[in-house]
Amino acid sequence: MGVENLKKAKKESRRRVIVSVAKILMLVIIVVGIPLYLWFFHGDWIRGFENIDDVVSFLERYETQSIFIYIGLQIIQIVISIIPGQVFQMAAGYLYGFWPALLFAMAGAILGTSISFTLAKVLGRDFLHIFFGEEKMSYYIERINSKKMYAIVFFLYLIPGIPKDMVSYAAGVSEIKFKPFVIVSAIGRLPGMVGCLLMGDMMMEENYAGAIVIGFFAIVAFCVCIAFRKKIQVLLDKFYQKIIK
């Protein structure tokens, strides 16, 4: 009986090792391998997405298929964060018009956020610490786990400059439920996304004055959030401390 139990324990131990190695390989491939591969072997392709004209030209090559390509690129941008999402959103607004572009952008954002959340759930907290850092990951997990987790998630996605990709992964190993997280994070992304899409739509209609005004306010908001990110972080921390009492 003791020998049989020992065999089972060794078999279980080997299984855990295999699962752990598989998780590490999965995370390395997604978070490190794919970005490095694209950067070194398709660097010109990625650098071609630095301005709206190049993105529009790229998408126009594929006609109807461009919709699915755009959604796919939006997903990739969220999961591995190697493509500038704002430029793609402006290009979508220019190419498809505001309302269709909003639908496509939200579809990509929801799918990308869902994939990040699920990957984190599968990989587990310890593996995320390896690539994102234990201190930062624990910081966001603690706040997402608060009593007002949905308000916290909303503000984390609303405020420019906060690493939203990290928040998506942190949510996957937190106590927050999948469906409400995806809904609240999508609502938090909405104002910034709407601004980018409107800029692209106005550029298509040659309403450059409107595009400049929206761009100006977007840049000011971004700069303010970056310049005062520490104070904003303090305010969020104070809000967090109040709601957990």
C-alpha cells in the first residue's frame, strides 16, 4: 500500500512539474517570444504602423477582410502590447466611420481583455510575477480585490498612462468575476477610444479643426495624467483605503 502511494505521489509530482513547465513556456511565448519574433523578423511591418496614413493604407489592401484584420490587431495590441492602439483606432475611424469603427474597436478590446484575463487565470499569480514584477502585480491585484472593485477597475481603465494590459492580467488572478470585469473595463476604455475614433472620422471628412480640438484635449489629458500620475496614484490609494473600511 505504501509503495502504491509513493508511486502515485511521484506521478502527481511529475505531472505538476510538466504543467508548471508548460505554463512557463506558454507565458514566455506569448509575452516575450511573439513580440521579439515580430520585432526582429517583421520590424519594418510593425514600424509601418507608426502613423495613421500607413495603417489606413495597410488595411485598405484587404477590403472587406480588413475588418477582421483590424479586430485581430486590436486583440494583439492588448494581449502583448506591441502595436500602438491609438493609431489603429484613429485609422479605423478614418476608414470605417465612427459607429462601425466603434463596434469593431470594442469587439477587439473585449476579446483582447478576455484573452488576457483567461491567460492569467490559467497561468496563475506566481507566473505573472516573473514577467510583470511581484510588487506591481500585487499592487493591482490588491486594489481589484477591494469591496469597490468595479469602481477601481473603471478608473484604472479610464485614466491615461496606467498600464491597462497589466490590469487585465492582474484581474485574471484576482477575485473579480469575468463577465462584470469585461463590461466595466470596456466602459472605462470607452472615452479614450471614442476620442481616437472621432479624430479619425473627422480627418476622413476633412474636418481638421474638429480633429485638432479633440487631439489637443486628448494630449492635454494624457500629459496631465502623466505629469501628475503619482498624485493620481495617491488619490486612488486614498479612495481604495476609504472603500475597504
